[in-house]
Amino acid sequence: MKYIKTIAIFVLMLSLAFTTTMTTSAEDYDSVGNSSSDESFVILDENGNPKTIEIITDEEKLEEEESSDEETEDESISDSEVILDTEEETDVEEDSDESVDSIDEAIEESATADLPLKLNKIETISTLKSTLLGDVSLINTASSSQSIVRFKTASEIGSSTIYYTEADTGRTGYMSTNAANDAAYIGTDGDYYICKISGVVIKVSKDYGTIVDYSSDSHVSYYYVSDGYLLHYFSYISGSTVYTASSRVGYQPSYLSSGVKYYSYDGHYFYSSFSKMITDYKNYASEQHSNAVNSSSPYYNYYQYLSLRSKTTFTASQMNARITSSSSAMYNSASTFISVQNTYGINAALMFGIAINESNYGKSTYATTRNNLFGLNAVDSNTSNASYFDSIEQCIQEFAYNWMSCGYLSGNDSRYRGPHLGDKHSGINVKYASDPYWGEKAAAQSYYISGASSDYGTYTIGIANVTELYLYKDASTSTSIYSSGVVGSGKAGYLYDYPVLILSGTSSWYKVQSDMALASDRSARSVSSTYDFSRDYVYAQASKVDVVVGSVSTSSSSSSSSSSSSSSSSSSSSSSSTLTNANIISKLGYTNSSNYLTGISVGTSVSSLISSINKIQSSTTVTVKNTSSTTITSGTVSTGMTLTLKTGSTSNTYTIVIRGDVNGDGSINSGDYIRVKNYIMGSVSLTAAQKLAADANNDGSVKSSDYVRIKNYIMSSASITQ
């Protein structure tokens, strides 16, 4: 199939326009997001990049924007064009000293030869369009076995948010008509349409949409395999026009063929025929999927159903590579996400994906002016109420502890729908955002991080096959701690598609990671406590959980030992919880290459480095020495220092490298770029660690572009990735 380039419309945002998905008011749901009055939202292109879409209500303006061929925020250009990426390496100010000026000019002139050509080829998905005016004429001829519900525009209903009732539980919900504009039509009940979207069967007022005949080019939700990846195509609306966008939702399942269009409105069961899908959907009460190509093997997107109570194996440098602009509030922030993960027990990569989509790569107004990466408190009723934070670190910490640990992951909270990103049927997505595909868009970001194939499948995931799964302190039904039930009674308390992260198992019991922090004796929930991966585990009856990702090595007797390392393969049986020194380095988000350690943020204190290691594993002895081989416990971490980790009888020593800190004083200043300049001129020598630190752009050698990068860093016009 030949992909057609997405026509994305990018214009200047209103003064407080915030590029996250839209939610309903805090009064109703206490959720987050930006106002529908922003008339904007975020979708992903095939490369996983969020695209800001402005909702245009003037048809002529729409046509004008489509024909203008303006350069987008991602600097998208035609396939045949390349541009010179000089933003970070071009010097912005000359030294006052004339002799230094002449050297600078000579070096900077030669530096341009070292700059790489940057090919900004954005391979996005087709945006074949159709107008809603044309759809309206099809209402009376729609066939119940071949139809969709096409939601009306924001201008038609007076709001971008529509409200519905879940057919299976009776709970109320909400979604954005702009972010997803088609649902599978199942039937009509008086003044309501029954339809399915984002995993949930809903009853929605006829005032919100119209029934439209299905056709292969009418922008319906479908799935498609390309280059080994499974892609989800979905519709969104801009003005009065429907477009198609896509996001990556995993690797190719064995039962799906490349180049074939599959239909699904839950992402679990796929159909080669639209009408066969509708036939099964009409039996939604009995969970009928007999016509699906994978009727006995439902698909669960790994990162979408991975519990946030997990630890990523991605390194900080791998994650940082997703943020290329130094003007982003998220630039070089991955180590903070990993540090917060290790402290509060919320997966760093999943948080990172949420932040990318909520803040448009850290470039939203709230991100750059309020350090607010997640749209916290930017509710529809008052978007200007979005929270201010003193730093990005404070924002991430509060998101992890206050919003996730004590909020969305707390069974006592009305927003609780499980520990995963999810969709509109279960997970954080239910109450966090009105975009029905918010969960999969955040999950998609992990598939675009270098090393995803290694991180993918680290954990074994099980899905409860009951509507309420009870979790126990021990492998015994007499020690119940809590259940997966949500706030409510009867069906209103059911939780469908509830995932558990399986640590080990027997033929009768699975040891799983707890959604919530537990009391010190593990006898009850203690939501406000700081999460502890080694303490906070529970047991589930194996017969009530279906393993959907990975496998479990079972034994005849249950294990009651403490949880093994969360970063080790969860498909193995319970074993010693001791981490190796290499495991600790990985969990910190640092990179070890020939015993030279990179990835530590500039300005990190020695005491905080030691503390962060002790939090991961208190039994490991940590020794930091300065360049004079004197043991220290305070001061600033700098190039040339050594870090020694001793776990049991194994000891490893690493030489620390802070890129840009060439002279080893713990900061990046004029002394560093002078040292690099003199090295290039042949007047000084550098140690091995200093050479690595002088390689500011990390291209494997020290040359003029490194000098320029350091100088521009000092002048705040460039950043240096550790």
C-alpha cells in the first residue's frame, strides 16, 4: 500500500493554547487537559511525533491553510529536500578579545564542515478527506450491518466534548468529537445510538451524531501492518472535514498479514470484514468475537497495558534522543524521569510518553512558562488554572506521587480504572482525557525510543478474566487486601481488561506487582506511602488471570519471598532480589562504556548520587573519589571522579564523565571551551576522560564543532546531552 502524506494544518495558537488532549470539567471528573475552547489537540504521525491540529470552522480558511504549504513545527519538508542543521552548532556571539575573535572565527568556519545534513522526511499516514455535509445525505440509507456513527462537529453541538453511558456498566463517560470521529454503529435505543469506540460500547444521544453507511474510504478506524509494526488508523475532525491519522500500537502479531486492512474498535479483536465485526458487536453483552481472525487470542498493546508500577530498561540517553530541540522544557530531562521512577514507583518511559503528548514535546505554553508537562489542573472550565511548578523536576515528582500514586492508581479514588494507560474501557485514559486514543498515543512513544525491541516484553502481563479480581497478601484466599473493583456497586464497580504484572507463579497462584503502596507488613493498602517495588506485591488466583504477554514458569508450590527485581524478566520464577552493579547503573539511566560512566546530569551532587544508589539497593557499598583519589561524600560530581559499587564480593569502578566539563570542576564554563580550543590548536593534552567530556556532541571525536557546542551552551543557545 502506498502511503499518502498527511496534510497537517499548523497555525499560531491562542495565548494559552495547550497542545494536549481535551477533558471534561474538574467538577464532574477532576481530570486534566485543556479546554475545548482551545480548538486544538494532538495526534501522532507514523514516526510517533505529535502534530498540533487547529480546529478551523471557516471552510475558506481551511482551504487556504491546506494550499499554503507552510513549514510545520517539525520543519517538515519534501522528500527531495535536506536542510543544514546548524541550530545547535552555530555560534551566536563573539568574544570581546580581538585575538580570541580571530581564533574563534577560524575554528567556527572550519566547524561548519563537521555539521551533518539533517533530513527531515516526515513519513506520515494518508489524510484522505471527506466533508460532513456529504455524510448527512446518507443518514436515511444507512445499513445497520455496514454503518458507523459519525460524530458532529464542535460548532454543531456547541462543544467539542460529548457525553455517553457505558452499555455494560451504566457509568457515564465523555470524549472529544474532534479527536476521534467515528464509532461502529450497533443499533438504536430510542433517542440513543448504541456504538463502540476505544474498547467501550456506549449509548450516546442522537444529537451528537448521525448514522453513515460504511465505505472503504470513509475514514473508519482500522489497523494495518507495515514494516513489522501494527498501526492504528483513526479519524479526527478539523473544521467540517474528516481526516485520518495513525499511531504505532505494537509489533506485527502472527495472525495479521502485511498489507491487509483489519477492522476493530477495541484494538483486541481484528476482523477482515467490517460487516462480520458488526455482527459480533451486536452480541456485546455476551462478549462474542467468533468472527475475529484472532477469536481465541485477543491482542493487548504491551505499553498500553503495562502497569505504571514497573521500571523501564531504557537509558536516559535513549529517551533524551526523542527530544531534539534545546528550546523544549523536556530537553535532556530523561534522567529526572528515571530518578522519579526509582523514588515513587511510576514507569519513567510511560510518564515520558504522557509528557510528550500532553506538552507537544515540551513546547506548549504551560510547559515553557509554568514547567507543567502534563496539563495538570488545566480543566475545561478554567484552563488558566493550570498549575505552576518551580521546576520540571517538581512537576514530574508531583505527577508521579500526587496524581498517579495517590490518585489514578488508588482504589479509593473515583478515577481509578487500573494501573495502565488503557483506553475508554479501562485504564487511566477513562478519566484523564477525552481523547479516546490518549492511552495508545502515550504508549506509542515507547515504540519510537531506540532500544524498544529490548525493553519490549521485559514483563509478563496477565488480564483478569473476571470483572473483579481479588488480590491477597499470601497465596491464600484468607488474606485478601483489596480488589480491582472501582468505586461503585454492582456492574458500576466492574473493571474490564484489568492487567496485572506477573512476577512469578505456580499452577494455582501468580505473584503480581501491587497497583498501590502497602503497609509495612503488607496486610493492607497504604496509598500515601512511598511505593516500594520489593515490598508492594500481592497474589492473584492463576485461574482468574489470562497471560497475554510473555509466559510464566510455574512450580508446584507458591513463593512467599519478597519481590525480585522489577527490571528482570518477569517470566522467570522468583529468585534472589540482589541487583548486580550493572543493573544499578542501568536503573539510574547511566551508560557504561569501557568503565567510563556517562548520563549524570550537570550539577548533580555527590550526596544525591550516593543516595539514589542506596534507594535502589541499600546493600550495595558506594564510594566516590575525587581526582586526587580522596573519598568524598559531598560536593559536585565532575569529570575524572570515580564511582565504585561493591555488591557482595563483586566490585566495579567507573570513571565519571560529564560532557562539557572538560576541566573537571563540575560545571560547564569558559574554562572548558578554552581547554577544548587549546587542545584543537595542539597546545594542551587531555586525559581519556577529558577527551570524552570534550566530545560535547558525542560523535566520537573532539573537533571544532565541540568547541562551538560548549560555547553556545554557556550562552544558553544550545544544550549538551549527557
